[in-house]
Amino acid sequence: MSTTSNPRAPQPGEAHHLFYAHLLEGGKVYRDDPLNGVKEVLSLESLEGNAAKVIYYGYRNLELMHTYQISYVGNDGLEREMEFEGTQSQLEAHITALEEHGCHSFSAYAPSGSCVYADGAPTAG
């Protein structure tokens, strides 16, 4: 997105503030805008160094991205670990795909260390 305007930073309590703060911390935000047919990853770099530009996007189309640590038992019976970068819904879809290939006993942890997926279902994290 290329624009020369400098929007006001979203304030705490405003819908975009969560995404703004995540971008300032170096995180990424996934945009899935079905109305405009756009799926993209937003970062400070893609927003030209200005996290406040996240306000140009509909907040209902945005999701925080994290790097999750996943542990599971592979279809060969061996315990495995991997990193997965994406949104919570993308993580759940990835786990579902692995389950379809015979993997089981999943647990997934967010960067904060909180468990976000265990025993075949998302957790409150």
C-alpha cells in the first residue's frame, strides 16, 4: 500500500489498537479481505515503517500472527516439534491437515508460553 498521509495512531480501546501495538512490537498481522479479494501479511515494512497505517484496513478482516511451537506424535509414532507462523485459525487448519495424515496428540504454544491448542481442541490460551 502506498500513501503519503500519516494517520493518527490508534489509542487504547480503539478497534485497531491491538493490531497497531502488535506491529510496533515487530509482529505481523494477516489481512483476509473477501470483499476486495485480498489476502496479505502486514508488517512494519509493508506499512512503510508506520504501524498507524493499519487503520486503513477493516479490523474485522485482520488477525494477529504468531510463531507457535507445536508438539505432536507423527504417523510413524515418533514425537515431533515444529514452529508454525500464522494466525490461530491457520494453526488449527494446519493441525487438522496433519491429523488427516495420521498425526495425533497435539499441543501448541504461543510466544507467551500459553497453551493455545491441546487434546484435539483450541484452548483459552
